[in-house]
Amino acid sequence: MAEQTDAPGAQQFIPPQADTLDQLRNAAAGCRGCELYRDASQTVFGRGDEGARVVFVGEQPGDMEDQKGLPFVGPAGRLLRKAVDDAGIDPAHIYLTNAVKHFRFELRGKRRIHQTPDRVHITACRPWLVAEFSRLHPELVVVLGATAAKALLGPAFRVTRQRGELLPWPASAQRPEDFVRVPVDSAGTVADAPAAQLLATIHPSAVLRADDQDKAYEGLVADLTVAARALTR
Ligand code: SF4
């Protein structure tokens, strides 16, 4: 890994006139907001239904996501899709993204070992998350694991304490004002974001690492079932 230097943040790489997620995705490919772009293969932006009812926010792309340029396509992503299905959430109406959009790792021999992003990376990358949310109007935000929770809800939020609990979005976000107003047209008109809810749960990779994977998986599905019920109201 390269030595960490300063992280100017992603904001300067976001074109103010970008109306669509595709335009944001294209711009994110050239982001140099922190040093993580140097060693990773490519930016891994969010993907899914632009009119998604549910937006999932994970930590960062893994090794396979980094190679393919798509989020949640590795083992944890497969597990998440199964859990989404088992919980009764329609996978056609979800959007998947990460708090940090480049893969952070350290080399051990030829292997690239995942490293949790630092606060500086979460802060640097947050403008992309804010920009994605400004183009998405989900009914529900599902936060997967501690890194995503820190990015969206602040350092005091504890997933272990509040998992599976429906919370008001964006009131529960850190700096909720970032998420309150959303653009409605390319002339720059904004409106209040529609009321949505938030639910935090564990990251699917935590299920894969658990001693008792069946139990951890059941817990993930139970949390997502709360989310599914919130959607049917
Ligand atoms: S991790 Fe985020 S802020 Fe850092 S270079 Fe990648 S896209 Fe930009």
C-alpha cells in the first residue's frame, strides 16, 4: 500500500450539473479524493434500480468487486442477495452501494487482504454517498455494518445496540441537512425528501466470519424482515 497522504475529499470531483446516477458513476471513475484510488483497480460505484424502494449501504468493495467494478458481487454480496430474498424484499427494487468506493487492502505476498477504511477515507468519500442519495428517493435505507453506520449515522452509533430497529431517515443521519433536500429537475429545483426509514444490521461478511454462521444468517434475515414489513405498510 502507498503511504497515506492528505485526502482532499470527493466533493471537487462531483459535477454540480450531474443529474443522473450514471453521470455520477462516470465522474466517480476519476475521483482522487483520497489515496485509495492509487492501489485499487477502479472505483466501484453503487448500482441497482434508480427508483429503488430500498438502498443498502455497505463498507467498501472487496477483492472481487474491485476487479469487476461492481458492488456486492463477491461471497458477501451473494449472501446478502439470498438474505434479501429470504426476508421477502423484492431484489428488483433495490440499490446497492458502499460508504467507501475504492478497495482498501494490504498485500501479503500476492494476496490482497481487506483493510477497514479509516475515518479519513469515510469522510473523503461521503460526498459520493450524499450525491447518490440526492438522486435516489428510497423508502428505506439499510445500513450494513459499522463502517457504513459511521459514514451515515456518525461515530456514536452502535449497530450491535440498535440493529433491526426502524429509525427515522434522514433525522437519524449525521448532518441530516445533507439529505433533507433533493433535486427534482435539472434546473436546480429542490424539494423536501420524502419520508423514509432507516434500519441498521450487520454486514453480510460478518456472517461469513461468524463461528455460528447459521445463527448469524438468521439474525441478518430477521433484521431484513423488519425492513420488508416496513415496506409493505
Ligand atoms: S475512496 Fe472515495 S474519496 Fe477516495 S478516491 Fe475512491 S471514490 Fe474518491
